Amino acid sequence: MSTAPASAPAPAVRYALYAGLLVLGALVGTAGALVQAAWFPLGLLLALLATAALFYGGMRATGNQVGLAAPAGGWLVAVIVLSLGRPEGDGLFGGGIGELLFLFGGMGAAVICTTVSRLPQGSS
């Protein structure tokens, strides 16, 4: 028994989904920045797992690489903005090893999710 492939959603729906993933990426980046600093060893692991899950889930939900790039872009913008600080010298990131691991680990998660092979579709 064969099933017909699902039709692609309308462009407006796709763009709304990408925008939602972009915002969700920024929220996960912000939450991850706070969690990894508050509970250092386990918070960092939790933040990186949430980041990787969002990237992979966005790709699987949309079925293309744009679904990964949208949350990754939101995540990266949030993390960069939070790391800049203010002219007075105070910022969210203190410049320790945890912040660097969060930044490079999140970028690594995006690369890994981009290059991971797609799971084959079931033939049942």
C-alpha cells in the first residue's frame, strides 16, 4: 500500500514557521546563557542539549535546512548580543570557560545537525 507524499504548506505558513523558529532560537539562546552560568556543569549540558534539540527539531519539522538555519540564526544573534555587554562594562557573560563552551558548542551543534544524514522514510 503506497501513500502519497504530503503536500508542501503554503509559503505564508512556511515563513511564519521560520519566523517562529527564529524567535524560539533567540529564546533558547537567552535561556541557555542564563542556565549555563547559573548551574555550571549541568546547566551547560542542559543548554547545549536544548540547543541541539531545537536545531534538529527545526530541520525535521520543516524538512529542509532553512528550518535549521532559522533557529540557529536567532540563537547566534541572542548569544552575541548578550556577550557584548554595556559601555559601563557589565554584561551577562563573564568571559569564563563555560561561556566559550556554550558558544562553540552551540555552533558545533548547528554544524553537526546540518551534516547529519536524514533518517529514511518508513515504507509501511
